[in-house]
Amino acid sequence: MRFKKPFIALTSVSLLSLAACGGSGDGPTTGSENVDRENLANTGDATDPERQGPVEIDGATEGGTVDVLSVNGANSLDPSEAYYTNTSSILQGLVTRSLTQLVYDAESGQQVLVPDLATDLGTSNEDFTEWTFTIRDDVTYENGDPITPEDIKFGMLRSMDRAAFPEGPAFSNDYFEGGAEYEGPYTGGSTDFDAIQVDGQDITIQMATPFPDMPYWGTFPAMGPIPEGPESNPAKYAQRPLASGPYKFDEYNPERSLTLVRNEEWDPNTDPGRTQYPDEYVFDFQRDSAQIDEIILNDSGDGQSTLTYDNVQASNYPTFQSDAADRLVEGGAPCTYYLAPDYRKIESKEIREALAWAYPYEDATTAAGYIIDVTRIIDATNLMPPGIPGREEYNPIPEHEPGTTDAERAAQILEEAGETGFELKFLFANDDPNAVAAKDVLVRAFEDAGFTASPQATTLAELSTVRADPDADINLRTAGWCSDWPSGGSWFPPTLQSTNLNAEGLGSNYAVFSEQDVDDRIQEILGSPIEDQPGLWNELDQYIAEEYMPVIPYSYTGTAMAHGSAIEGMQVDQNLGMPTWKDMWVNQG
């Protein structure tokens, strides 16, 4: 899953993330005992297939407005395309329902997989190539219309239209029988898709390959109901998706603001995971980071019922620790940042190895205002972050200490390979001072290491589009990825499998990596016994890095969010690095 997409400042999926902002100038701010760096991605594997609603929280009261402030824009809130951590979290937690869902367990601090629109977690055949889900018959949309299995099937088909929803998740295309060829209801003009069959309240899905993780895929907004017809036209539906959860759209200004109000048609008795305590949620997606921290630290007036899912600035982190420790929400996040050299254009493995030595790990992190060992753990090795089942740490370059920069060694590698002066072309937004500063950080580091740095100017509005263009005149991208569920199956098929490349863009294979033996190994693992898969994914992680090094991980992530004193029940949804919306309420005292 992609990180939160920003609109005006820092970004998690581009070179803007190196912007010089928020730092104190006194060196890196570090350390927190609340971020277990060994378990950043340990989201748990607990399930409760018999869980039923309603959910009641001791002491919780109804009423109040939750103000949510962020510097990050909300890319697309169409359920078929929502695939950033913030958009997915907002929809899953508050607005839309799907086959299954994840709920926070206070005792373990992890997520538990429970039913949602399905009556349980689904039933598979012996080799996980067929799944059947029985759909509840007493759930409605916000307009009172019943939600049917046919609506859920159409939602699935809609999300498979890669041209209509190029940034959406592609697991159905990858795993459903015939999904790789199906063009969707808009591009292909057809809803004929034999792999999904409806029989009464049952939906049965045929898989192209064993897919034991289907109940986790079922948690995504893309696996929820959307009615077929003119009202679900992509351009229209993106402005106001029909709510099936406890809140519905009221006012929405794309990328800028969103107000959610109570959905009176939501029945808590049918929902095993969500609550409906606040009257409304008001999102401001364009608030300056310094203003956000100031409002929450002051904790007065509306600030008492305000929260942010952005990380607090490093310069303010000590103040939060000393003055608002009970309102600082810290924890892990299952994400990795990495350099993604274009595999078609940077063919030499030696050049990619030189990048690992040249990258300014600590300087880039502190310049960006991140907190070492809290919001950024800079000694990344594996692509999969710590805590993924089966993960064992390895170092693809044994003589390179993870997280350290050595320009001389990088230059030596380039010289020995006959590549001194190799030109690196990467994007920056020339209408954002932070992006310009970021460009300067990288230019200095790369040129000190013997590269020629050629930053390519674009704008904030065009950055994501150009970055996803396989024909863009760049050869180096900075990317990030988060677990979709606790398995290597949510890492390697989307990020490094050749079939994730498509005519509409790069998908999530930002390195444009393609090797047949890796594709074959991915398919072999998917067909292996489920108990063997965790170790096999780790072996693949190491094999890809040592044999090809298509990406260079440079940091893992944690969270340091904050809230006002009236916000209750805000914890870290470690599966997304976002707040636990389903458990929150406003203290009216």
C-alpha cells in the first residue's frame, strides 16, 4: 500500500520527503521506548470469525466534532482507487464496508481480522483456489437501499478496471482467474467475469493461483459494494461514494477538505467492528505542519478535540514528550522507504550498489524533520520491514553498515565499473521550497560520490503523474511501500513482479523491475504450503537483493501522532500507521 499522499509539503513517496523543514539545527532528535523497532510491521495474525456487533466502549459518550488536521492531501476517495494509507484508513474505518475488516485489540496492540459484510471470514477449498463468502442480508446504503451480493461483485469488477483506476490496488487482477485479461466495466465495457459468481447471498471467487490471504484482501474498500448504474460513474462517484459505514460524506473538496456526518441508515447490530460516537469528523488536508503542532500543544478550545495523523515535527517532539506525553501516540508502521533505480536505464548492478553507499541516510532524515528511531529507522536492510512473519535480517552488502554514507567507497565502485560521472535523473517540484532544498541535499550527496546529478523540474500538481509515467525522462525514483497484510505476498507481487507493469503506468513497480526467475519464484511461493510461505518470502527478499539489487531500502517507519485532551480511544492502527477511528470518541466533560 502507498503512503499518505501529500498535497502541499512533505511527501512519503517522492524526493520531497528529503525537504529541509522542521529541524532544530542541533542534530537529530532520537529515541522512544514506545516504538519497538523489532516489531514495526508485526500487525498480528489474530482472527475472530464469529465476532458480532454491536461494539460498545465502556465510558464512551456520543456527541462532539473531531477536527482532523493534516498536511497530506487525500488523493482519491473512490473506494475502487483508494490505495494510500490515509485514504484507505478513512474509508475503511468510517465510511465504507467490505467483506471483512480489521479491528484494534487493546491488549496486544495489534489488529484482529473479523467479519464485516460477510457473515464470517470466508470458506476456501483445500488449496485456496476458491473462496466463498456469505453476505449479510440486513445492511443498507446511506439512502436506505439494500446492499446486495451483486453490488459487492460489481465493486470488485469496478476495481479491476486498471485504466479507470490506475492507482488502485491490483490484487484482484493478479489473483482472480482471468483477472489479468479483464479490462473492467468501463474500459472493457463488460461485467461478464466468470471467476466471480453470485448464488443467493453467496459470492464465490475462483483464483488463478492459491490465495490464502483472500480474507485480508477482503478488508479493502475495493472489496466492498458499489451499485451498478449511472450513479457509480467514476467521475461522479469519486465526489460522493455511497456510505455503508457509520459516517457519510457531507461536504467534500477533493485534496483539500472533507466533512463526515452520521449515517442514520448504519445499523451497529450488523457491524462487528465500528462505532458511531462523534457527531462528525471535519478533515482539513491543507494545514501547515507547524500550525498543527501548535494547535494540539496549546490544547485550548476546538484544539482539545483535534487530532493529526501526521507525525509531529522533530523540533516539537521533545515538547510533546515533556508537556503532552499522554496525548502523543507512538508505535510502529509496516512500511519501507527505498530508492528505485529504473531497471531498464540503470542496468549496472555496480551503479545500484554505489547508490547504497552514496545515499545521505542521516542527513536526509534530519533535514526532512523526521525523528530517528521513532518516525524513521534509517538502518534498513530487507525490503520487508521488521515484524513480517518469517523475516530474518540480512545485509545484501556485508561490508556496508546499514544507514551509513561513504562517498569515497561509492566513488571507488563507480570508478572500478567505468561509470564515474554516471548521470542520475530524478524529479523535484520547483514550486515547493522544501522540494528545492531536497534537491540540493541529493545533488551534493550524489556528486560527492562521483555521480552527475540532474534533477528534473516538475510541479507539485504533476509530480505523482510524471513519477508514474514509464516514459518519463528520469532514471531514479524514490518510493515507499506498506504491508497490505502480514505476509510477503503483499510485498513482492505488487512491487517487484513483472506483471504489475501496465500500459497505464508503473503500477507500484517503481523500479520497473522485470526478471522471469523472480516471477517464477513468486508463483512457486504462492503455490507452496501456507506454513512454508513466510520463510520462502524472506529467502526471496534476500535473493532479489543479492542477485539484482533493484531497490535500495533506506528507512523503516514508525508513528508519532498527537491529539487534544478531549479525544479518547486514539491508538495506532499498526496495519496502516493511522489512528484507530473505530474506537474514538470525544469526551464531553
